[in-house]
Amino acid sequence: MDNKSKITQRVAMISGAASGIGKAAACAMAEQSCRLCLLDLNAQALEELKAQLQDKTEIISFCGDVTDAKFIQSAVSVIEQQFGRLDYVLNNAGMTSAAKGIADIEFEEWHRVMNVNVNSIYYCLHYQIPLMLKSGGGSIVNTSSMLGVIGTKNRSAYVTSKHAVTGMTKAAALDYAADNIRVNSVHPGYIETPLIAHIDSEMLAAKHPVGRLGTAEEVAALVKFLWSDEAKFITGSQYVIDGGYSIQ
């Protein structure tokens, strides 16, 4: 069986799939006819993406909130019923936080950031891994941030949440390394996505030694590599893709 045939029979689950990095990853895998399960909170954007890709591969989609464990459980259950396996995962849904010192962050805001950026990934792993075990293994990529390996001023909630993703990735990788499940994290810098559309792009670009923002397609290419058999000796690793931001 050639590589294209193997990919065609495999299944990828992507959260935050309707825009940015998630959308780029979905498009890249659809080109290889990988079957897709796409999750997002934006129903219209999700349906538009599904319509865009449905001629290339088989797609199921779910509109809902990743902070709802029952929503994640239901999506994984449908994947098992319809496809019978799960090979690739991109746990990508996330949010940023307001520019505040930690003493000024309201409890509600703090918990919201933790629920979206940390607890949702726990819920995903909790339900994804048993199906992966039945499938004989797989590759999971969690989206952290360059701020998951360094700190910055006035972003305590976000920085804490993304460091938590880094730690969860390492722990999960050790838990399932012997079961042929690999778990890695990607750590983007400022990427041209709707998440940062409200911020001056020239100002953000200047923060990176390479002098520009990253693209969603560049991050998706890294995710695709980590999913691939070429990366089968890689687990528990953190891949920073930030144009040199974090080494300054």
C-alpha cells in the first residue's frame, strides 16, 4: 500500500478547524484525501469549509463549545461509529486574554481562559486516546504558543494556560509512548489569523527577528510533519515556530 492510500484510509480530528491554523491543516489533509472530523464554534465558517473540501474527502463536522466535555465525547463517538478509527489529532481551539496584570484579572476571565485553552485539551485527550488505542496508535498535536515556553508582561492568564498545554503534552506523551501514540506540541509566534486581526500587523511583525508574521499554512505544514510516519520517533517535544521571537 502506498503512502497516499494509507492517508486516504486515515482519520484526522481538528478543533478550531474553521479558521487560521486549524483550517490550513484541514485543507492540507483534504488534499491527501484524509478523512476529517472538524470542530468549531462558528457554524457558518464551519459549513463553508465543509462545502469547500467535501469534494476532496469524507468530512463530518460538529459545531459546539470545546469546554463542554459531553460535546467532545459525542464527536469522538460519532468518529468511532462512522470511521471506526482515529489516527491524527490537532487540538487547536484556543483564546487569548486581555492585557492585564495578574492582580487585575477577574476570576471569571481567568477561568474562561483556562477552560478554553487547558481543560478543553484535557477533555479531548480523555476521549481521543481510547479510540486511538483501538486504532493501534496515532499522532496528537496540541497547539500551545511561543508563550508556552517563555513569559511576557500583562498576559498572565494566557501564558499560564499555554505553559499548562506544554506540560500536559509532555505527561501524555510519557503515558502512551509504549502504545504507539505520539503527543507533541507546536508553539506559534504571531500568525496571520483572525485571532490577531485587531492588532497592528506591522507592529507585531517587527517583534520577530525575521521581520514578518507567520502564516497558518507554515504551522499546518509543521503539524502535518508531526502527524506523518517521518516523525514516528518524535514524542513529547515542543516545536517553536515563531520567526525567532522566543530566542531574543
